Amino acid sequence: MEEELNFGTKVLNGFLSLMVVVLVLILIAVVVCLILWALGFF
């Protein structure tokens, strides 16, 4: 039972870590786009 829980926890932690990375990349992309827009590139 503990092994299944540990495996599930590892999968969940990996998934959440991936989602955090994706969200950070999206936020960085939005900031870069706003800066470029402010400078008149778009």
C-alpha cells in the first residue's frame, strides 16, 4: 500500500512540477511580449 502511495505521490509531484514550469514560462512570455509591445515591435 505504501509503495502505491509513494508511486502516486511521485507522479503527482512530477505533474505539479511540470505545471509550475509551464506557468512560469507562460508568465515570462507574457512579460516579454508586453515589453516588446511597449517598445513598439508589435
